[in-house]
Amino acid sequence: MLPLPAFTDNYIWMLHDGRQAAVVDPGDAAPVFQALQRLGLRLQAILVTHHHPDHVGGVDALRDATSATVYGPARERIPEPLVRLAQGDTVDVLGLRFEVIDVPGHTAGHIAFYCPAMDGTPLLFCGDTLFSGGCGRLFEGTPAQMLHSLDQLAALPGDTRVCCTHEYTLSNLKFARAVEPGNAALVHYSSQCETLRARGEPTLPSRMALERDINPFLRVRVPMVAQAARGHDAQVDQDDAVAVLAALRQWKNEFR
């Protein structure tokens, strides 16, 4: 599994078995073509989580050049032809079975791809719904939708590898520390990630158990997190997880 850097902070995830490959959210075709050529691979499949240009911009060129099958959300405008998928569907890629999870919030029809076991460990491609230490902006969905989406992802096994599509980790953790400055796991993880980035290495994939410990958007029912949200917005009902998430997301939008 390879993260192919694209644009300024995107990752296009590539899986391969030494002969064939699949990629997730190829916003730019060039890094994919380069990796295919370098590794001598044939592109079999393209998985798409949502319709934003930095996730679909390379789909047409890759499909046209390789005849790869494109799999994407049932309810979003994605370049045709593609196999449209929604909650409960499965897709087999490179001998792996991925379950489709509806995770609206960032966009109205966003999906995630979850494989219960790849090399013995679960694997999640979550697009822009979940980031390490953060979550996506609510461009089309509601706080209630995003909370339900994040709850579904947080319920996955703790050793699930979380493959997000942006290197936002350091900025997310800066915000997370403002929310929960006394979280020792968060402070330790921040130090690890700063070291990785100083070496030019990705902070991803993360692990779901870690995200449950450090990500404020997965911790909206934790009293300290709810109190911090109320401290930022006195109107927030600390016992209303949707209101806490909405307040955190607005705070993050304005955070510098």
C-alpha cells in the first residue's frame, strides 16, 4: 500500500499485488501513471469516495488509458462510466473484499471503503470524512449526518488502518490540543507526527484506536471535549453530541 503525493497535501492511495493495482481518489493522473510505470503494474480498479475535483480529476485519463473499472458513490456526480455503490454493497479488488459505508457530511453522498482484513489487518479508505485528528468540512451535509458517519467509522476495530486523503495531521492536532490540552496521548502523538513530517514522511495511515483517543470529533461525548466546545460557544448544550460536533467544526473552521 503506497501513498502517492499529489497537489500540495493530497494522497492517492495505491494497492498492488506485484502485477495489478488499484488506486483511491486519483485527483491527478500523473502520479498514478508514474507509479504504474515505475513498478510495472497494470491498473485494474479506481475507487472514488466523493465528487470533489481533487479526488476525481484524474479518473477520465486513467480509465481511458487503462480500461480500469471505476467504483464510486451512487448519489454523486462522478465521471461515467462507473459502478455506483452505497451502504451494504461490496466490491472485490485485487482479491480483497471491500464493504461500502455511507458517510455523508463532507459531501451529501460520500462513501468509504472498508476491508476487514488485508494482510491480517483491517483497512479503511475514508476520503475526506475522517482525518487524523480531524474531520472534513461540512460542505453539503449536516452535523447530525457527520456525527452518524463518524460514529460508524469509530465503531470499526481499533487496529483498522485509517487511510485519509490529506496530510492535514499537524494542523488538526494543533486544534485538538486547543480543545483537549490535558490529553497525554494527544501530546505524545503530536510529537511523533512532528518528527515524521520533519523527515518528509507521511503521518498516515493512522489507527482507529488512536483516533478514538486523540481526535476531538470522535470524542464529542467526552466531558472535557464537550466543556471545551461550550467554552468556545456558550449556547452549546454539552449533552447534545450533535451540537458539540457542530460547535467544534465551526471553531475549527475559524482556528488559526
